[in-house]
Amino acid sequence: MTVFAPKIYQQHVLGSVEAYFKACHELPSPSIAFTVTTERLWGRGNPYNPLSGFPADMPYFCLRVPTGGGKTWLAAKSVQLVNTHLLRCEHSVVLWLVPSKPIREQTIKALKDRKHPYHAALCEAGPITVLDLEEAKSVTRATLDTSTTVIVATRQAFQVEEEECRKVYQSSGALMHHFDNLSPLLRDELLTDGEGSERTTPYSLANVLRLRRPFVVVDEAHNSRTALAFDMLARFRPSGVMELTATPDLEHTPTNVLHSVSAAELKAEEMIKLPVVLETEPNWQQCLADAIGRRDALHKLADDERRVGADYLRPLVLIQSEPRRAGIETLDFERVKNELIANHGIPANEIVVATGEEKGLEQIDANYKLGIADPACPVKFVITQKALAEGWDCPFAYILVSMASLSSATAVEQLLGRVLRQPGASHRQAKALNQSYAFVVSRNFAETAGALRDRLVAGAGFERREVTEFVTAAKDEQARLDLEGYAGRVVVRPVAITLSEKPDLKSVPKPVRDKVSWDGKLNTLTISTPLTEDEAEVLKASVTSEAAAAAIVEAAEVSRTTAIEFFRTPAELGEPFRVPQLALRVQGELALFDGPEVLEYPWDLSPYDAAPTADDLTALGAALRVSEGGEIDIDDGGHVVSRFLPELQRDLGLVYQPENWNAVRIATWLCHNLPEPSLTHASKQAFVAAWLTDLLLREGFTLARVNLQKFLIRNLVEARIRELRKQAVGKAFQQALFGDDAATHVAVTDQYAFEFHAQAYAPSRDYDGRFGHFDFRKHFYGRIGDFDSKEEFECACRLDMWAQQGRIQFWVRNLVRREGSSFFLQKADGRFYPDFLCQLPGADGQPGRTLAVEYKGADRWSMAEDDRLVGGVWANLSEGRCRFVMVKEKRWDWIEALLS
């Protein structure tokens, strides 16, 4: 089996899903749970948007993951969370929808492949059966009763005009046994044909799905968001809908984004290659030659790394050629291929063409075991026309070459997606191998860079506010024209010249005309936005005298050079910013203190009382009432309102009849489903057995009832063990950090230091001016994460003013729970993220001290005692290199005292 280590951001995504599912049961409805969960996770509760045509309180949410982030693995891993925390059921039916038939085939193959990480992730839900829609039409009841069944289909398969869809609703003798011995309650929920005395209930797959309440996974959901597509799904009475997409719909039919992963997080965890280094060249042959030169240089770096142990890598160039047009000469695939062979000596077997008619990639996959990534495969250039076949993976793609403007959105987005992925999801030693490259036949660099950023937002799922820094210029002279690409401030000074004649601006194209203005009284032409050489030539034609033309050319040169003043951020200038972290000595060796498991503490359940609490018994009683007959509420108008989750639990309890397990088997199941690696199996087994024995001695708790409620019991026991572990960790934490011999256990050294990387700052929200405007000049990055209060904003203003005076070198708004972007100090029960980190001025070429600043409102001061203590320990153990202050009531003098 392929070993797959999940990235930290992926663990955070799954943590958000689990938290939401648990909140669905703890709070009055999934809609309230969504708002509360997003408030807990991100500090701002998002409103819940019900899905039209579905019950208003059905669990419905979206995971926003940019291209290259591993959406399919996350979906497979989520199935176990669905069963355990939402449905509370051993087995379930999952309806997994994909956008196309090629993606369907690729997904089914991977989910069935026992060596694939997707299959391994899916199997965490227990026994698994993966079917396509045709196989599902003859699925047996035994299969559904004994395994979690994943049915993979295209969303189009459920549209009425599709023959495949009609078969979903047709009666089938192969499915008849699913409807034996149904309760009247379930039978009433089935779809019927005909009216009156001729009314019948078809033995159809649609009705099997209605019985089993499938959980729906919508992969690449942006392709599925039509009213028709979702109306069809509603007919199957789903238990919930989870969308995965890079580009969620936030306007027309808004989805509920539970967790949003940023491109910077993917970059920080080596999933994608950024930035995209862009170069434009008007001559297509020169553009192609430049791309070949870049590929050769990358290949040499890859070979050098391989000689010292790195994985095999053969960088590929993806070339988007122009389509053929009758009677018009275009840069079509044949012309591009001939150029590669005739003028650059590229062997024909190193070129593959992938267009509608040419199936070169399919032949490559057939000829080589590992496809295009096979070391025996010679291909270095892939020429396409529109888009590559969906589902075709290209791990070695490094360079995108576009023979035309970036106007074919779909093709460019798709090719970009291939180029962005990091081979093997692992960092390479050479910086150049951790970047992507784009060569475009174009005269206008700024316009092309803007179009490329648009494609990253619209297709790859990058956020508009982060995409600026992810497209950079290969050449300095082109970078000066890309004003949008600077994270820092850019000041463009207007250039005014006196002309002896009035230019004929009406003859000038509007894009150029908008960059200039004419003052008839002073006879001056003012260039307000930099002009390219081509634009200067166009503007020059608006005058007749050579002197005026020469003046325009000279002024245009000034407009794109000395008239532009760039204020680059410390991150852009390559300033290092490393902050020492807390480390623990474990068996004589230092280890980063990034979680309680690093602590050495006695952890055994035997001293604790193993019995359900009064709250546990109340929860079990309430859940039993739900499973027996659902639960009803009365709204303010006196109308009966049925709740979604209680009805769902009732239906699942009727259709998935629990097996008659004895106490030993239930205890074994609970132990197996309680992931607590810090405990020995014997300790966990003894605790679970004692807890279960105590429960069964209480009135009303039979084996049958415990069988029915084993998922809830699992959650209750897990919560109790977690609470006991928290107590043990708390004692060990106090002893390690605040005991008499703390200095022998804890250290703050350069061996473990958090580094703020230039392209790894990913706020979940940028500051939008809601507390006021300030011209921040000394923030480490061009972007600034949002502030929680007006006082925090004012604190940042103070820091920047001191920095402008030279008392602080630069500072950063620290982020919370953004892996790769956040400095933290570990506590017993979580992490402390100070609001601000400041680099103080150094001397003799050495960096200065680091100052951590936390602002606390007076109402939260008493609750922040743990933060103050751990911040103080960090500063005290740093041997003077770090300072910490927590401020309240605008006591800026407390900060100022530490700046000397």
C-alpha cells in the first residue's frame, strides 16, 4: 500500500468536518451548528444558506480547496467521519458525484485499488464496497447491510433526459428483496407510480436510495450547481450534502463554506509550485526557444539532485497551440511541432500531441507502466489545442507555453492546474524546481499577468487577495510594468510634457487614450499611467512633427522607469524573520513543543472512576426517544415542525437493524473505535469494560439498547477519556514549564525557530479598513490579517509608527491556526498565538531581539492568565533574545518600555 502522510492543513479540514458533525447533534439544528462552528473556527460565524428543494436544516456544507490540495483524498477520509459523527451508524450509502465520465472512471479505479491512498482513507470507515451506477442497479441488501457502499456516478446521470437516469427509477426484480418486511413508516416514504387503484411502488434503485438516506459527496461542485442537478438529488432523501471545490459559488446560489484552504497553505506544505514565473515575448519562435532553454536548465538541476538521492524528475513543457482555421495561418499543433523538430533539433519521440484527433497521451499510458512519469518515457513536450483529457495527471509539468493570449479560460485554467502541482508533494533543494513557469506570446506583460491572475482565481481557486504575489516577472524590465504584482506600495508620478501641437487623441485606441490627458491652455500632454514601447508608438502617431514624436517617446520611457517608485516589503526584500520557539528535552534531546504528546506524563485510566455521568445518561435517554419516534417541535405559530436529524436517526435505525452483540463484542468494538494512541490497549479495554458494565446495571439499559446506541456511547466515552487526559496533561505541563527545575526541561533556542516565509502568509480575512485607515509601511508582508477589535488596530498603528521612527525594524500581524503562517506557544489545552511579532533593530550585522505583543480587552484579561504565563516563560528562557508583553486599556507605554 502506498504510504500517505496527511498534510497538516488536511488534518485541520477534517477537524472542521468532525466539529461540524458533532455540533449538528449538540445544537438545535445543523443550520445553527454551521454558524456556531464557523464562529469557533474562524472567529466570525457564517450565515447558513439552505439548499433549495431540500429540508432547511439538512447538513449541507462545502470544503474549499484550491487545485492541487487533495480534494478526493479528503472526501474519502470524510466517509468515516460521516458514519461515526453524523449518522452514528456502522454502515451507510454514499452517493459520490463527479463532473465527467473520465473522472468517474479514474475515481472508481483509485477507490478500488488496495494500494492507493484513496482506498486506504475510505477503508477507515470499515468494510467498503465501491460500485458504479450500473452495478448499483443490482446491489444486494446484504451488501448494504454489511459494508459502507460508495456509488460513484456523474451528476449528468441523474438528469431526466439521460437514459441512465430513467433506469434509476425503473422497477427491477433484482432489487425486490430490499422492500421485504418494511415498516409502514418507511413504506410511506417511497416513490410511487400511477394514481388511485393503479398506484404501485417500483422496486427501483431510487427507492433503495430513499430507504438508505445516502450521504452525497459532490466532487468539483462548481460544475454541478444547477437547480436541476440538485432537484434530482433531493428525490433520494439524502442525509447530507458535502461539496468539494476550488471555486465555490458565493453569489448566485451561495454554498456554505465550512473550511477554506489558501494557496499559501498548499505552498507551505509543498503541494504546489509557486510563484508562477511569467515571461512574455511577442515573437512566438523566440518565446518557444526561451521555454526550451528554461526546461533544459530545470532538467539539469533535477539530474544534479537525483545524483545525490532525490527522486527522478523530467520537467515537461505543456504547449497550448492555436486551433486551425480555414484559410488562415495559425500557430496550430503541426506548426509548433515542426518548429521544435526543425529549428531546435527536438527528437520526434520527445513530443506528444494531445488534441481531439490526436490521442498521443493515451498511447503513452498504454506503452509505459507509469505513464508519462515513467523513467523510460522520453517525452518532454506535450502540445495541446484546447484542454487536456480530464483526469489525466501530469506530475512533471513545469512550464506552460501559450501561443496566443490567455483568452481560452478553460484550457488555460486546466493547463495551469497541471503545472502547479508539486511532483511527489515534496520540496526540492533547488529553488527553481519549486516554482512554475509560464511563457506567453504577447506584447503586453501587465495585461498578460492580470489575465494569468484571473485564471488562478477563477480556475485554480486562489483568493483574489493572495494571487498578486503568486505571479512574478522573470525579467526586471517586465516587472516594472506589473504594478499589480507588488505587495508593497507603488507610487506612479505623472509625466507632463509641453508639445508644439495638439495630439489627435481621437485616433488613439481607448486603452492608450485612458492613460493620457491633454491640457489645451498649457499645451501639455500628461501621462498618468506607464506606457509600454508599443503604446508609445501608437501615441506618437497622433502628432505630425518629429520633435513632438520624440518628446512622446522620451516621456513614455520616463513613465515606465524613473516615474515609478516602489516601496517593497521586508518579505519582498528577502529580509529573514525567524522567531525562536519553545522546545522540550525528551530523553536528553530537544524536541519542538508543538503538542501535549511531547510531554512525558503518567497516563493511565485505572485511577479514574469508569462510569457514565448524569449528563451521559440524559444524552442517551434523549437519543432513545428520537430513535423510537422522531422528535417534534412547535414553532411560534403553534405549527408542528419536524426536525431533520431526529427523523434521520429514526429512519437509519429502522433500515440498519443492529446485530445482536453481547457485552464483550460491544466492548471490543468500542475499544477499536476509540482512537487514543497514548493509552495502552489493556488500560483502554479495562476502562471501557467497567464503563459498559456500570451502564448495563442501570434500569432500562439492555444489550439491545446499547447495541442501538453504540455510536453515541462511543462519543461519550471518548469525551470522558479526552477530559481525563486533559487533566493529566495539565499537571505535566505545569510541572515542566513552571516547576522548580523548569530550565532543565524547557529551552528557547535557534534550533527550533519559526520562519515567516515570503509567500506563506495566508489570512482567512484581510483587514478591510473597518476600524479606520492607516498607511502601514513596516508590516513584513503586503497583506495584513484582520484585527479582532479597534484597540488591536490601534495597537498595530502604534507599532508601525515606532517602526517608521526606527525603533522597530518591522512587525507582522500573527495569524491564528494558519499552518505555515502562524507562530505559536504550546499550552496544556491548545496553542497561544500572540497578536503581533516585532523584529527590533540589530547591530553589527546580527538580528535584534524579538518582541511578542498581545492585546487583551479588559473583559478578557482574567481569562488570559495561561497566555501571560507561557509568554513570560518563553521570554525568560530565551536568554534575553525574546521579550513578551500583554497590553490592556491602551497602555502603549508597556510596549514602549521594551523597545529600548
